[in-house]
Amino acid sequence: MSAGTDSARMCFAENIQHFADARVEPEKFNLYNGLWNLSGAISEMEAKIERLSRKVEELSRALEVA
């Protein structure tokens, strides 16, 4: 997880805890909860992109040697 998405998830979790009561303000709760989930999905995509980048580098080096 990058520092940016890590920080975003912490902020959204804090906002859910302090400002979003699902019973009183379901719209606000859904907004923060959705943003928290979105930041998690972005984090997963970042990790996959990083793994793919490493694989591409490995393949590129292997092709240079061949």
C-alpha cells in the first residue's frame, strides 16, 4: 500500500468513526464507507501494477541476455 492510499484509508476510517452514523446520516456513512473501499481497491491495483512492473523488468533483462 502506498503512503497516499494508506493515509486516505486512515482518514476515511476516522471520518466514519467520528462523523458518520449509519442510522442518523446514512448518506454520509455510505459516502465515507465507499471512499474507504475505493481507496482499498486503488491500493490493490497499485500492488498489482508494481508486481507487473517487476515481471516486465525481469523479462526485459532476460531478453537482453538472450
